[in-house]
Amino acid sequence: MNSHVKHSPIKTVNPFTNKIEKEFDVMTSEQVAKIIDNADVAFKSWKNTPFSKRATIIRKVASIMRERKETLGKLATIEMGKLLAESIYEVELSANIFDYYANNAAEFLADKPLDVKHGEAFLSYEPIGVILSVQPWNFPYYQITRSAASNLMAGNTMVLKHASNVPQCAQIMEDIFKEAGLPNGVYTNLFVPGRSVSAIVSNPKIKAVTLTGSKPAGSSITAAAGENVKKSTLELGGSDPFIVMADADVQEAVDVAVSGRMWNAGQVCVSPKRVIVPKSLYNEFLDKTKKAFANLVVGDPMDAATNVAPLSSEQAAVDVQKQVQKAAEQGAAVRIGGNRVDREGAFLEPTLITDITPEMDAYFEEIFGPVFMLYQYDTIDEAIEIANATEFGLGGSVFGKDTKKAVEVARKIDTGMVYINHVTGIAPELPFGGTKESGFGREQSPAGIYEFTNAKLIRTTSSDKAY
């Protein structure tokens, strides 16, 4: 390939081979403005479309996704590298979320009566307009779904700025929406680089913005939304703690923690990134973790025998390795891995790090790759202190046989979600979101559909009554 050819920033680079598969033209500002205009026009009719008709279309989206889950899964694996089985699972999960909102949106958004002394009062939940959705590459279908399913069923329209390395996943979802019968303009892709997003937020026809991404991206989006008096929701990653209680089944905890950490090559916001174990179990836990690592197979994500995939890009692999190297330079013990795999592709060895202290960057930051950080504690208060010693607050886990005690610990962890005896999970009916620098707002569950609706109070009374 000619090294002097200028490539588009919107392109598929297969991380298994690091080869460019397909490129997309970057849209001009005029094209973007026209798409937003069309979304605004579409909103005027879509908001008045009955829930039953919206639900028929959204259920069709779910049906098409299930029918083509292998095709969709392979595309995600080609674009961002995850294991094929994980990609197919993601498609199935996304279809379930579409069905969840198709089946429940009318009930969630029904008028809510309020208790008043005379007359009547109720909340009317109404859509607000065009939503800008800015999404990352690590779950290319699920991230679209998390914002699209609730907002489209609420009567909003949407423009999507997806990550620049998964344009084919973005395009195939727009195609599926159209095939399912979604009217023109209700959902449209924007093929633009990230630096264009703040200007798009300022378009007066954009009424709100939802972003999943990095803290710098979130700060930029929040500033642009605030300057233009627009609501935003943010999910900005996490460094989830996984606290092991003294009564835990060690082998089970190891198996769950290792498989959870290697999920999507460690590129999951709610992955158990910091495993916190009592000193009484530490040596046993470390030994069993080493044995679990010995069974990890790094390789072709299309091969069912592989359980650790490449990272999403060559740059991602470089960046994660630098974080591991810095931890080692600062005194952490790299027990396993830490190096690039000797083969083509964006691979990094599964890595086990111990002896991490508050003087090290790794103690506080998020490492978005197959890097398992093991801590030990004397008392449960110390475990909670370690768990909360980061500015992130997305998910977390507590592992132990006494679930009542585990719940007590969970209440003291500063995150938006805590799972007992399980890594932080995902289900349509459960709210997803965090606190602190992991962002604000919730997606999925009933909460997700209220974020971008106007809860309008309607009150009937008479002129001689004050309230």
C-alpha cells in the first residue's frame, strides 16, 4: 500500500491483522446540518406516532438482529477485534433491549397521576426532539442500542456519531432501522471525527446529548452542552473494584474475576479491574490466578478456542503496554505478561500485576486492556478504602458466601452499581450508570427512558383555589 496515500479517519482497521478493510468519506458540515434538519422535521411526526406503531418497528429491528446475529457478530469482530462468541452475545443482548422498550415504553410513559387536594394533576411525559448520541467502539451494537431503544420509543429522533473505527457497524444498524420501517430522519449516522462533536452540540436543533467515552471527551461535551443549556448524560469509564470476602470460595472467585477481566480483552468499562483480596487468602488466590492465566489462549477472535482477543487497535495495545511499563518502573510487580505478543495484530499478553501502592499511577487510573491488578487487605474497611481510592465510580463486585455482609460492604462502595457474587452485568431491566468521574445519568430500565423526556405537569383546578 502506498504510504503517501492520505486515509480517512473513518475506517475499519481489523485489529487481528492491523490491515485497513474499508474507509468512509468524512461528511461535510453542510451534510451534517442537513441530516440534523431532517431529524428535526422527522421529530414533528414521529413524536405523534402511536406507541403501538413505534413498537412494531422496534420489535422488527430486534427480530432482524436475531436473524442475522452471526453476520452482525462477524462484522463487530472484524472492526474492533472481540471474540466472535462475545460479538454474537452482544447482538442478542441488544435485541433484548429493543424488545424491552418496545414492550414497556407505553406503560413507562403513561400519564402519572399526582395526589392533590382538589381537581387533578398529572405528569405527561413528552419527547424533547433530536438527540445526539456519541458512542465508543467496545460494544458497537450495544452502545447504539442503549441510547436508541429508549429514545426512539419515547418519540425522540437521533443522530449517531459512532467511534471512527466501527463505521460498518454504525452503517448496518442504520440499514436495519430503515428495513424495519423507521421513517426517514428518525435515526441517522454522522460520519465525522471526534473533534467535530462540540460544534454539532451547538446546533439549535440538537436538544440533548448522550455520550459514552473518555473523561476528556465527556468534559468537552458537557461544556458544550452547558454553554447551550442542553441536558447531557455521560458514562466515562470505570476502574471497578472486585472485593473478595474472607468466606468466599476462592476458586469460584478466581474463575469469575479472571474471565470477567479478560472479557472483550479487558476493554469493558465495568470489568473487574482491581481485585481486592484478604491477606489470609492472598497466596492461595494468587496461585490459583496464575493457574487460570496458564489456561488463557490468545489468538484469532474468530476461533472458538481463543479466549483472549486482540485489543481494538494498535494504538490501544501500545497505550496499555505503556501503562504496565510505568507501573513496573514505579515498583509494581508484573507477575505474568506485560509484553506484546510476537505475532501480527494488536495483541498484548494477559498481564497480572501485584504490589500496587498509592504512589503509583496504576493505583488510580483505568487500564483498558487485559491487565489484572491484585491487591490485598487486612480489614474490610481497608478493602473499602482501596475500592473507593479512584475518581471513577461505575460498577463493582463483592464476592462472599454471607450475602447479607456482602450487601453491607456494597453499600459503602462509591459506585452506581454493585453486584454480589458476579461481575457488574447488563440486563435491559436494570439501570446502567455511575457516579463521580464515571459520569451521570442512567440508561436501560425505566430510568433510561425518562432522561430525555419532559415530565410536564398538567393541573386542573379553579381560579379560587391556590393549590
